[in-house]
Amino acid sequence: MTASVLSYSENADLAGEVSAAVAEVAKQLGTDVLALELDEISAGLRSSGRVVLVKGDRELEAEADSAAAAIAQVAKAKGFRAILVGETRFGTVVAAKVAARLKVGSLGMGKNLRVEGERLVLERDAYGGKFVARVAVKMPCVAMVQAGAYTAIDGAPGPQETMKVTAGAQKVALVDTRLSQRGATDIKSARIVVSAGRGFAKKEDLALAQDLATALGAALGCSRPLSSDLGWMGEEAHIGLTGAYVHPQLYLAVGISGQLQHVAGIKDSKVIVVINKDGQAPIFQVADYGIVGDLYDVVPALTKILKQS
Amino acid sequence: MEVRSVLLKLLGAEHEQVLLSLYEAEGAETYGSLLRSLSTVLEDNVIPLSLALDQGKGDIKETRKVLFEQGVCKLSHPGGYGGMGLPFGVYALAMELAGAADASTAMSLGIHNTVADAIAQFGSGEQKRLLLPSLLSGEKLAAFALTEPSSGSDARSMRTKATKEGKNYVIQGSKMFITNAGEADVYLVFASTGSGHGAFLVEGSNPGLKVGKELGEKLGMRGSHTAEVRLEKCKVVAEDSLLGNEGLGFEHAKLLLDSSRIVMGMICVGIARTAYGKALAYAKERELFGKKLSDLQLTREKFANSAIDISAARLLCMHASRLKELGLPFTSEAAQGKLFATEMAVRTCDAAVQLLGGYGYTSDDVHRHLRDARLLTIGEGASEVLRMLIASQELEQET
Amino acid sequence: MNIVVLVKSAVNEAELRADPAGHPVLNGAAMKMSNFDMNGVEEAVRQKEKNGGTVIVMTLGGAEAKKAIREAMAMGGTRAVHIVAEPSDAPDSLGTAYLLAKAIKRIGEVDLVVCSEGASDTYQGQVGAMVAEFLDMPFLAYARKVETVEGKVRCEQGAEKGVRVLEAKLPAVVSVVSEANVPRYPTLLQVMVAGRKAIEDLPLSSLKGADYPETGMEVLDVTLQSANRKKVLFEGSPEEAASKLVEALKQEGVL
């Protein structure tokens, strides 16, 4: 039988999106889809094809090595034209390892995947997000699917089979986990996102942004400096090329200047609003609506109006 | 209105060209990477503090520290006491970058380094050993005290006197407009002596050295500290304090000023370059009569003139620098470079204010460059004095 | 400790211009050491300062990569290896990892390989993991904190819900994120000294074996992202502007 297109993500929501990508690619190839689930079937799994439940001699999704080993074994056993992996940090490492083990090409951060002859072609951001590159690679190959690039497939999974694999020697041990106290609403799935940048003078002032977010029923995110340099918000709140790509109906950038890398993460938002006191800030180039003003005045005013209506 | 700062990295291309025309390819590449590295440091750590310094909110120690830690003072001092032994031109270009980042800091450092230069050139082995390492590292700060309340351009007529008393000198007099006053650990004080003029190293802690109130109404260079310095029966040990020959202090000063004029000129090139960069950025954004300001011919003429001016000033200063490196006389050339560069800077910074219009007039961040540059047609050889110097050299050559 | 740090000479995207057709003007574009790689170099140098040893700066690239190498050397690299690639070589992530791994194997005893989370221009972030596969070494990714003790490396990895602490035996490959450290600014003297150190050039062909993976990766085209946004500005007092904004958003149907 023709080699299939495999799909994988350790994140159940993203797995649904990857399934959509995989379904398209499989259709173009005229082949079928195999959705890989490691260790256990996720609740509410959405997929279009057969599901392979992969089990190992130890927990496969505990680390990237074992997950990659498992996927590579399944791929070899079943034959594959492409393996599509959901892009998360874990997914990136897994995809890279799978590609290295199978000695095939791997492309990152992809959207608009299509088949052109013997090659898989996709689009991804380049040069800080200023440009978009169309890249092709010979099949069989691995490709990563960017979160938000596809709408999760609607549908219950098809027939299921179980495969046993060996996880391989454990090279990296997890010795401790420290859960953060933050319970941030997931910015990736939020309908409205408010995002804070360096325009905020101190951490305490983020309360203004949070008030606005609450009034809007929005999730709160930030530009990279606030999560990385300043540590005012967690890494999961960071929106940008190297963080989360968001695609809300409404995105409000408050006190953010608009570095390329940040803009890369928000360009699929339906409506972008910018509040910044510097009228020359690059972010105004990607704004649908903007207010050139001091966020310390504008944000409370905006919050007040929203609460009243 | 927030005015964008000039990316120092833009200077990289201009400097690369100058380096390639002056030095062997390999040297040019090395010096280029030094200047590029310095640009990044200045951009990240000095430029953000520059406006605050002008507005009296910052501390010049912080920005000077960045330059000291980078080793800017060490660049062209000979090795042995911590110098890097590089050609003078590398230091000159570094000072253009420093001037572009923050004028007050650059000037403060340049003057400090002139004193280090004095010790390197005229100091005894002991004086060099004791002072050079800490001056080059910035551990100690120096000030240059030549000008007096009654004598600036006519320096030779100074009234400060140093009288020999056994193993000591007693210095009496008063110096004015001294940069780094109050901060300095050591002052190079010029005084008339029995045999002419002498240059004396006086410690800031000397009870006979009194620093007056800070001059608080300066038009520009507001980041640096400037004050009167009085020498009141200031006793110094001759062997430790006298720098060079007891009668030749004024000749020593002239030689030092030749080099420092190149530096002041380059600082002005930097100031002009920054102001010009802000004008360029603004003109590309500002809209009027259905066009961008940068589309209008009169604007373009201004930019062309400024570009030529900046380049000419830089090259004139670097020409003097190259002559110095080659051991050739460079007094007139240094004066020409400084004169042209300082007047050019005032011209260019003024043009920038004009171009930025209302914003130019009402933003410290724009007009401070003009205010900073305005000092340097006065200090370190007033334009009038330099013209006289240049003319007399020209006339001497005719006979 | 023998530490190899992988750096990439990347296009300075802030200064990259587009031609009238919207394609990036790559010819003569300003290059720099990829931002995140500076964190990698800083981490490697810190480990050297703590444990003693050498830091070998390694890059794959054309002649322009020498600049990035010098930057890394100035920060504290001991020596450098430059895998010289021609524009026609253009290896993809897998090919790059293969070549880097080959070059690392040639060095002999290596305790730690440090890289960053990704290159600033392409940002796929795969090479580190792939190098680890080729070298059969453990890979600890996205480390915000790196500690080496008694033949082991321990890293704190930022994860969605908090921090995971990972441990592996050396030799290992570690990728660091920019939260890991603040890269130092080399002094002018350090830059000068670095400029004098020899860089070992390794022609790519000398590393490419029969098992070199040809993935046929090809960049078909690169075009400017278009924004096409309304760019409507609301003026007036904060209250007036905010009020107009809310109206507009209601019209858009997003509120």
C-alpha cells in the first residue's frame, strides 16, 4: 500500500490542527493518514484517518528522545511520505530528531503545505518575520505545522491499532518540575488578546493591562522583553517569532514598539489595535486602528468605556 | 515627540572606507572590527543615557565608565603602561563614535586623555609608572588646567605663578572653565615659572587646590562638570609634580593641543553625524504638500551639503591624524581640521534644528547637539586663534 | 572542559531591505552573529571560566562568517573552526548538522556542545537536536540555566506550565534561550586579541562523506510580508480617542 502521511502532536488541540494539514497533504498525494498517539489516546482526539496508539517499554512522551524513537520506528514500519508535527518546543525537538534518525529533510514553522510533484512545499516566516519564504523539500520528509495555521479538523478518529516500540536508552532524566503559579488564559486560543510591552514602566503597572483584558474577556500576553529580560510574565505569555503565534479576532498591542519578531507572531490577527505614545513606532505600520498617546491615560479610559457598555 | 537615535552602526560603512584608504587591508579589518564592537557598546549603553545627561538627570561617571572599560583611552597609547599601541587614527575614529553617542562624555574623556598623553610624552619614568596605568584604565580621572579668568586665547599671558621653594613649588593663581573639575583625581596645571612656563601635576586632594562652584548655566555639554579651580599657596613636590621642562610648559601645551584638536574635531564630526541622522529620519516621515519632506529639493540640497560637510571634516581631521602617525608636522592641519569640523558641526546641527522645525526648537533631544557643538568653536583653540595660526604658517611658507 | 559552541552568521534582518519586487536584497546585506548565538557563546565562556578548559567556536558558512567568529572569539573563545561553505553548497538543517557533527568528531574529546534556540534569520531551531543525534549525545533543549558538575550537566528548561529540571551525563548537547544570560561586551583589547587568533578553515568537501543526506531542500522564493492594514488613527483626548476606538471595533464586529 502507498506510504501514508503521519501526524503527531503531544498537544491535543494542536494535534487537531495538524490533522487538518495532514488531511490536505494526504488528499493531494492520494494516500491515507495515520495519526500517531503516544502512550494513550488523548481525550477528544480529532483526526481524519486511522489512529496508531504507540506504546513503549516506558513512557514515550516523557522526553523528546523516546517520542522521536517511537515515531521513527512507526514511520519505518509503516512507510511514510511525510510526517507532520505540531510546532511546539517539544515538537520541534522531536521533529528534528525524527528527521535525523530517518535521514530525511525537515522544515520548520510551516503553513500552506502542498505537494508539488515529488516535493512537499510550505510557507514560513524568514528574516525575523519580515519576509515569507516558500520552501520545498524532497519527500519522504518531516515538516512542522505552525500553531494556528490550520483550523482543527472536525471529526472523530477512524479505526485504531496499537503498535509496540522500544523507547531506547534514556539519555536525559527529568529530575524536578516546578510548576509556575501563573494560570494565564491560553493566548493561542483566545478570541481577544491584550499584549503589554516595554511602554509599561514597572511590573505593577501591568495591572492596567490586566484590567483592560478582564473588561474585554481577553487573554494577556506580552512582547519578548517582558518575559525574557524583565521576567514580569512567563515564557508562555510571550508572543512573537520565537514564542507564540496568535490569531485572535482582536489584538491590542499596548506600549509595544513592534519589533519584526513580535509582528511575526500577530500578523494573522483579524483586527490589530495599537496604543503607543511614539507615533513613529513601527507597530503602527501593522495597525488597523491606533491611538498615539500615553498608555497610562488611554488604557484606563478605554477600560472605563468598555465597562460601561 | 520621540526622536530616533542614529544607529551608530551606520557610521560603520563610512569608517570602513576611511580605514581602507589609510591603512593596510589587514589592519583596516582589525580596526574596523574594533570600531564596530565599540559602536554596539555605545549604542546599547551610552546613547540611552545621553538625553538624561543633558537634562541634568544622569551621571557622567556611568557613561565615562563604559568608555573606560572598553579601553578607549588605551587605544593609541604605547604598550608598556597598558596602552594598546594602535595608530592614532583608530583613537580618533573611536572618539567620533563617542561624540556621536554623547558629546559631554566624549569631551570629558578626550580632555582626560590629553593629560595622559602629556605624561606619556613628557613625564619621567616615575611619573609614568605612577600615573599612566590608572589614568588609562580610568581608575583615576584627570583635568587640564590652562585657561584662566583673564586669559583663554592669549594663554601665554597667564597669571598663575609657580615659585620654586627648595624642593617644592608653590602655585598661586586661578584657572577657569575647567572640565572634570571637582571630579578629577589629578589636575595638569600650567603656571608661569622663572624660566618661562611649567606644567604641574597637582592632586585633587591637595589642600591648596580649591574647586569653585559648578558653572551651572552652560549652553551645552551639560553632562560634564565645569568649574573654576583656584590654586591657593598650593604646595607641590617639584620632582613629582613638574612635568617636563620647567621653562617649556607652554611649548608642551602647544604640542598636546595639536593632538587634542584632532580629537575635538572628530567629536564634533560625531555630534554633527547624530544630528544629521535625526534630520534624515524625520524628513523621511514628515509629510507636507502631499509629499515627504525628503522629496523636496530644498531639503535634498541641505542633505547633500551636510553629507559633504561631515565627510570633509572627518577627512581633514584624519589627514592631520595620519601626518601625526607618520611623524610629520601636523600643527596647521590639526588646526584646520578642528576649525572646519567645529564650525561644520554648528552649521549642521543648526540645519537639523531648522529641518525638524517646531520639534527641533522644542526638543532637548534635537537642539542639544547644536548647544553641545557650540562650545567647540570656542574651546581648545578659538576659531579666530586657529585662523591666525593657519595663516601665519601659510605666510611663513611663502617667504 | 572542552566546549564547542555553534554560531551562525546571519543576515541582520533589521537592516535587510526589499527590492521593488519585494524580494530581500541579500547581496551585500549586513551580516552579524545571530542574536541568540551570543547567549550560546556567553554560556560556553562562563562554563569555561568555571571549569577551566577551552571554548571552540564553530560555524558553517561563507567568507562573511569570519566576522561572527571574531565576535565570538572576542567574548572568550579559545580557538575557532570555520567550515567553509560556498553559496552553491547551502546545506539545510540536516546537512548542516551532519557537517558540524563530523567536524566536532574531528576535534576529539568534547565534553559539551552549546548552541542557541535558533538562528535569528531562519529560526527553525533544529540543528542542535540533529547534531546531538549524529553525535549520539543527550540533547537538553531550551535551557535557561546550565550547570555542570561531576561529569553531568543539569539544565532548567522553560516549559508551558513552569520549569523542568533535566540532567544528563556528559558529553551532551545543550541549547540555550536568551533568558539564560546577558552576553558580555568584549573590551577593545579583547576584540583586538581575538582578531589575531588563527581560525582553522575546514573545506566543506573534506567533511562530506558518502552518507551525506541530500534532502533536496530548496528555497523557491522569498517575498515581503504585506501588511495591508487600515492604519486609522484616532485623535483627541484619551477618552475621545478610546470612545471612537470602541465604536470602530463594534463596527468590525470584534467586540
